[in-house]
Amino acid sequence: MQSQKMQLSGDGLIDNLFTVLWMRDPLSDVAPSIRIPNTVVYKHQQIAFWYFTSSDGTVKKKGTAKLNNETILHEFCRKASASGIVAYYLSCEPAASGGRASTVLEYLNESQLQEFL
């Protein structure tokens, strides 16, 4: 089996990191045990992947049937925090001439998430 090299750079938001966490080691057939929040990855303004921590502590991906706005809204709003925040959105803001791009973090309550989706 030929291994692929995953590039962990690009737009500054290392979405390939989640793919690496999801993959099993080809030699031991073991996946890392790590807890992550529900993470939806968008590519070209479309839902590409939804990663989550399963009950066995490994990172899993939701099937394509669940990659829709209704399911995301339902799942993310099921356990809202006391502050009302149900999700956050990370994006990169382009750099001013010659500067570095910056990462923008936006916290979303239920209505903001619904509007976002």
C-alpha cells in the first residue's frame, strides 16, 4: 500500500489535519484516540466532511447522507452551552499587501448558525 503525503498547509486552516486524525495507521491498524469537537469542513462553499469523536475515542466521519444543513443545525443545537454558543466558524482573512493572512474566529448562536447554513 502506497502512503499519501498530506499537506498541512494552504489557506492557514489545516483541514487536512482532521483527515490525518481520522486515518488508521497502516502498520498497526490503530487510529489515534483524541477528542475533537464536531467539525464540519467546507470546500468551495460546500460541505465536504464532518468529523467527530466516536464513543470509542477515535475520530470518525459522518456519511454523506448526513452532510446537510438540517442535520448539522439539529446536531449542533442539541447541546447548546449556557452562553448560547452552538458553533464557531474559522476563516482566513487575506493579508494586506506584504503582510500575513489572519485567522478569524466567529462564535455563533442558534439563529446565527441557521443564517450561516
